[in-house]
Amino acid sequence: MNPTLIHQLQELKTFGRKAFAILIDPDKADNENLAKILDRVEAAGADLILVGGSLVMGNEIHSLVPHIKSLSRVPVVLFPGSMYQIVPEADGILFLSLISGRNADLLIGKHVEAAPILRQTPLEILPTGYMLIDAGKPTTANYISNTFPIPWDKPGIAACTALAGEMLGLKIIYMDGGSGAQKTVSPDMVRAVSREISVPLIVGGGIRTAEDAAAIWESGADMIVIGQAVESDPGSDLILHIAAKKNQLNLKYS
């Protein structure tokens, strides 16, 4: 039997290996740009493709996911902003609980509505503690969630929040600066969180160079997520450069 996605992510943490995902916003994925991105995703050996966003304006996600699956062998995981972004053809879904905020709907309320729908799909459910981190300016996720992000320079708050999420039974912690972040999550914060938890740590937001990626990985992230940097220049070799850094680190830690 093939290992589950959650098992594969846990192995990253256990063996100190690094991985990266590409985040695709359905509203920005026209066919030409998508083809360029997926060519590089395949060439670079990306580990996951995330699809979704805080605010998706149309229904493109329901045709986009099967289209991506037809063009790529990389697992596709939903990164949903609402229950309307549930697409059964994906491989899995990040079942996001916004543990950095105090919005009850995003801690558990929307999950109650989505649970019976998800049970009828073949999607692998990935229970994820989602933490918004201040990354220089308000983001769509802050506005839509009606919550305050954790301050960029407060690693202790982030570490305790992540630890509480793990103790509640969440299987992944995802720290995110959000779309359009002006800077990455603080390496000090990544380091503090990584030391406190035993579940996989994903970090996204503001990663625009291979050097940014390496700094976040070396601080303790198991997987990084690249989104806007790829959207803004689908034909760039950024993904290939990040893949090269990943391979260097995996050789270093093997």
C-alpha cells in the first residue's frame, strides 16, 4: 500500500529531510501560465501542489484540479478558504484550524459544516493547525478571517500556539505570512516552533529566492510553500533553484 501523505510528511520530520510545495491560486491560473509552472514543477521534483486560497472568486477550482492531475504526477492537496473549495479529485485536503486567531468559525465552526461532505469523498484529511504570522502588511487571509496575526517578533507566542495545536491532536503545523507578504516568517520563530513540536512544520509567505527557502529550511521547516513568487513570473527558474537548494540540504543532512 502506498504511504499516506501524512506519513510522508511525518517522515520528513523524522529523518530531517526537506520538501517544497507550489501553491496555485485558481483565480490566477490561466492555461499558459499553468503549463509553464507545471513544466517546472515536474522538472524540479516538487513534493506537493497546493490549490486554493482565502478568497476564490469563481468555480475554476473544480475544473482546475482535474486538469492539474491530468498534467502532473505530483500529489495535489487542497488549501481551502471555504467548504466550496472541496474537490474530490484531489489527493488530500489541509483541514485547516486557524489556531492563531480567536474566530470560532475558523477554529471549528466551518469544519462541522464540511465534515459530512468530506466523509463522502476519497480525500485524505490532513488535520492542520494554521497560524497566520505578521509579515509586513495586512493580507487577504487576515481580512477574511477577521483575526490578528501573531507578531513577527514574538517567537514564544508562536511556539506555545503550535505546541497547543499538537496537543489538541493536529497532525501538521502551517505558519503562513499570507499572499503578498513583504518578508518571510522570522527564522527565529521557525526555529522556536520547530523545537517545540514533533509534527511536520510547513512555512509559507514571502519566500522569493532560493536563499529565502534555505534560511527557512535550515531554521527547522520541513516543507516550504512558494506561491506569489511563481505566479508573478511563471517562466522563471526559481523553482529549479529552490529544488537545487533542497537537494543540497538533503545531502548535507543525510
